[in-house]
Amino acid sequence: MAKIRIGHGYDVHALAEGLTLRLGGVDIAHAKGCVAHSDGDVLVHALCDALLGAAALGDIGKHFPDTDPAYKGIDSLVLLREVTALLDRHGYAIGNVDTTLVLQRPKVKPLIGTMREALAGAMGIGVDDVSVKATTTERLGFAGREEGVAAHAVALIEAQ
Ligand code: MG
């Protein structure tokens, strides 16, 4: 039987007026966007950390340091592709992933299908193996006050 491993990822970015909001590889029309060295795609960052964690290969900050100008403004889907390739080089295939966005606004439900397709494409797996969910925090905490966005992710990988 294939050896199955699990990983978990979590990320937060602050929101600020006038920045682009990109979540799950999709640009979303909104007054605020994530403050970040990269494109600030908190969902993709949490997912990268879940995948790296499953393989015990460190975290996104180790592989793509935010002090490196090469990653300034980078499309986080490029990072997700690199993480997928890194896992492949270590003999791991991605099984399925499940993610949760935590934000008060905007409503992202209509975009979830597009996000799943973008993430699945970057990881080279089927859309059925990629789950994206979203929740508010009932206006509680930093997400509820629209000061930031959080994302959680879990991933299963299999040793080939
Ligand atoms: Mg991040």
C-alpha cells in the first residue's frame, strides 16, 4: 500500500485599500487587497505550506524567502507549481487537498469553481481532488473587522 502522509498549512495577510485581492489564483474586484511581498494569495500560501508540511520539507518562507527580490509580486501559482515539482522530485504525488478561506467580505462563493480549477491546474491534479471553502467569522476578530484574510489548508500526499 502506498505510504500516505498528511500536512497542514495556515497563513494570514493584512488587508489594505487600493491593493489587488487575489485568492486561489483568481483576481477579485474589491476595495482592499492583501499586503505582501508576493501577490499576497493567502490561500495558495496555506496550500503550499500544507504540501511542504506533508513531505516534512519546511515551509514556504524557507523555499521562497520574502527578502528575495525574485519573489517580489510573484504569482503564487508559480510557487505552487514549484512546490508540486519539489514534491515530485522527492517521490511524492499529491492525493487531495482541502482549504478554507476566512474573510468577512467579499463573498467568494461564485469564484470557488474558478479557484479550484486554477489550483488543480497548478498541482496537475483533478478538480475533484481540490476543495475550496469559505467562511466569515461573524464579524469577530481581525477577519471580521476586515483587517485581514486567513486561510487553512490540509493536504494528503502519497509516496510513489
Ligand atoms: Mg503568505
